[in-house]
Amino acid sequence: MYILIIDGQGGRIGRALAEAVLKELPEAELAAIGTNAIATSNMLKSGVKEAATGEYPVVVCAPKADFILGPVGIAVAGSLMGEVTPQMAGAVGLSPAKKILIPMNRCETLIAGVTDAPVSELVRTAVEMVKRAVNAKKDS
């Protein structure tokens, strides 16, 4: 199982996701891609072994992923203060991976029905969703 985490700006959400995945799904192959070097550097502090920065790694890795995790902005061109290019958003959107996105009502992308919750709670929920999906695959 190949899990790809994508984040930008400071990489805080990506780092939290990586730490949680490493703890809860240690058997997973995990990669982190930052939209900038600071985000990548921060995600590397989680202990993830495979990391890269920029548009092309997203374009190459997204189609191979079983799961893509990150803030909702990774699927919206121009989000994260312009760090997400149309090619990045397209690669995420067209990937056959199951996408589990953290709802962040920022960058002019508002998600109806989403209540304000601490990022830590959203990360926990995202990792639980991955675990349920993995277990469902094992059972089928």
C-alpha cells in the first residue's frame, strides 16, 4: 500500500498526517511531497523516509498512489497561496487513488457542512478512514 501525503506552506498538516500514518500503519509505504522546501523539510521531521518537493513529483507519484492525503487545497489549482499549480491539482484529481482530504476553509475554498474542528482531530479522522479502507480491502 502506497500512501502519498502532499502539503504546502509550512507542512504542518502533512507532518501531522505522516506521524499518524507511521504510527498507525507502519507497514505502509509512505512518501511526502511538499509544494515548497519548507513544507518538505517539516514533513521529513516526521520520520518519513521518502520525500520530494514541487510539481513534478506530484505528477509522477499521484498516479501510483493507493491513497493521497493532505489539505483539501491540494486538489484546487491556485490554492495554498498559489503553491498548487493546475498540473498538481490535475494529477491529484485524476489519480485513481482514494483521496482523503483535510477540510480547511481557507484560500476561498469553503466546504459546506464542515464544522470547525482542531487539526489534530481532523488528522485522526483521516488516518482512521485510511485504516478502514485498508481493512475493507483485506476483508474482500
